[in-house]
Amino acid sequence: MRLKKITLHLTEMELVQPFESSLERVETRESVIVEAENSDGTVGWGEGVAFSSPWYTEETVKTSLHMLQDFLIPICLHREYRHPEEVHASFSGIKRNRMAKAAIEMAVWDVYAKQLNRPLSSVLGGTREAVEAGMVIGLDTIPSMLKSIDHALAAGYKRLKVKIKPGYDFDLIHEIRKQYPYIPLMADANSAYTLEDADKLKSLDDFGLMMIEQPLASDDIIDHAVLQKMVNTPICLDESIESAEDARKALDLGSCKIINIKPGRVGGLAETIKIHDLCLKRNIPVWCGGMLETGISRAHNLAAASLPNFTIPGDLSASSRYWKEDLISPEVTVQNGLVAVPSGAGIGFEVDRKKLGKYTKQTFHASN
Ligand SMILES: O=C(O)CCC(=O)c1ccccc1C(=O)O
Ligand SMILES: [Mg+2]
């Protein structure tokens, strides 16, 4: 592969309803959509999942654009890649900025799979034809959150995740469990607690949660190891795991029993496979997280989630969960609690150029 032209589309889309976590309330979502055209005319798509401000990780939409325009795209445009696994390695001179790196790496995977005329899922080593859908319920009043859970269950979702934060934890889960004693349920704290809250987190053990996601600091694996020894509920790490090396260290320390892999967070699909393979070897289940993304990143997540060790339903919901209209055609839908893994070449969805144009605020071109 030799990329001859890369276009960045900066989009802005309003969520169908605001989404609140312990850290931030998101109402509109800016995204960096990467369109990579290969010398043979094949076009691949990727998406940068950094947010407009650095509340989840340090990257932002603007830092992603800067990294892509000034560092990453010039590297890609002057290279011949035999395989997409070479892309992440070609960025080795550039520290971190994994969301920016993933955006372009994923576009190269899409080009590669399209050249082979194979679905991206099978190129990655995926074995599933459909993946189980999970819904995330943002922070709101307890009655509103219960109502959202009703709707999600009626729509067939197989697993529910609720956001929690200090003061919005025990009572919330208690109320949910009163109505739904057995639904597969988990809680995501987005790093809102410290070890001083260990008793509070321990009190959640009674509710039979599948896991508690990222209870402690976003860059921590030490305190999480201490906490995991104190609580029975499995800890799942999200923010703390940015690479296969991070995962290895966390597993060696006993910081978690489950890992949430977001291809966008870990630098792309090659690193996703590495973390997946490591966890498979260590008997650690993984699942695919979401980033309030458009269908382009969702399509990549879907391909990743078709790998064998993605055994827990992820944050994979229908396009309509967050968007009035998505950028891809067809949109992602949930049927009987499942999302079908597409069988077309590459990401298996068409990018709808009319919709992409409608939501694009700015476009940047680079070519050699
Ligand atoms: O449904 C989704 O797309 C994921 C929702 C979610 O939990 C989330 C959304 C934005 C940023 C971080 C997270 C998270 O998993 O922590
Ligand atoms: Mg999370």
C-alpha cells in the first residue's frame, strides 16, 4: 500500500440526548474522520475518538488534528506498507497520541481488507458472525436511569452498564437490583474514586455486578491491584490500558480481571489484537468499549469484537442510540440483542458522503 491522498473531515454531530459520566456531560460530539486513498484508488476510513476537551484522556480533537497533519500523515505519505501492522511501528518515533495514531491506522486496515476483498473482521482473525449488544446508561436521576434500562431491555440489549460516581453508587445499584435482580449489569466510575473509598466499593459486592470499570485514577494500576484484593467484584480497566505492555503489567500486578479494549484508545487494531492475544493466553476476558463514536469507528469496533476472546458484550449499541442519523449506510442495528458483523469488504459499511458533508465543519487535504 502506498497512500497518495489523506483527507481529514472534522465533523460535529449533536447527540440525541446528553450523555453524562462522572467526569463530563457531552451534548455535541466533534470527530476527526480520516479518509485515506491508496495509489490504486482504494479508499479506507478511520475515526479519531478524542473528545473536544481532554476530560477522558489528554488528547483532544485539536491535538489529534495537529498530530495527524504535522507528524503522522507525512510519515504515512512517504512509505510503502506491506501490511497494516507496520503502521503503528512506523509511528514509533512519536510518543503517545494513540487516538490520533489509531485514526489513520484503522483507515489503512480498511484499505488493506478492501484490496483483499475480504471483511475487516476476518482479516483481523475474527470468528463471530454477530456480537452481543450492550447499552450504556449515562448519569441521570434514578427514575430516568431505570426508565432507560427498561427501554434497553425491551430493545433486546444483553448487558447494561451504568455510570456511577461518589454519592451516586450504592443507592442507584440497589434500586436497579430491586427491579432487575438478575440482568447482566456493570458499573463504570471513570476514575471517580480513590482507595479511601474502598469500603464504599466493597459494599457493591452484594449486587452481583459483572464488573466495576475503572474505579480509580485513569493512569493507575498500583492502587487498583490493592483494591482488587479487597473487593470480590472483578475490576475492569479502561483508561489505564493504552497498550499491550500496560495490559501485561496490570495483569502481572493483579490490577484487574477483565480488560475493556477500545481500538481508538490503544493506538489501533494491531495493538487491539496484541492485547486480545495476551489476555487470551492469560485467561482474561475482554470486551469492546465505545467512545460515543460515529458508525465509522463503530464499524471498526464491531470487526474487533468478532475476535474469539471478546466474550463479554461490549458497549456496542445501535447507531440510533446516539445519533439521529449516522454517517454510514446501512446504520448499525440491534436485532435480538445482536449486532451482525458485516460480510462486505473492509469495514463493510458505506460512508454516506451526503451526511458526511452535512456534518463536516472543516476539511484538510494532504497528498504527495
Ligand atoms: O456507548 C459508548 O459509546 C460508550 C459510553 C462510555 O461509557 C464512554 C463514553 C465516552 C467516553 C468514555 C466512556 C467509557 O467507557 O468510559
Ligand atoms: Mg469506561
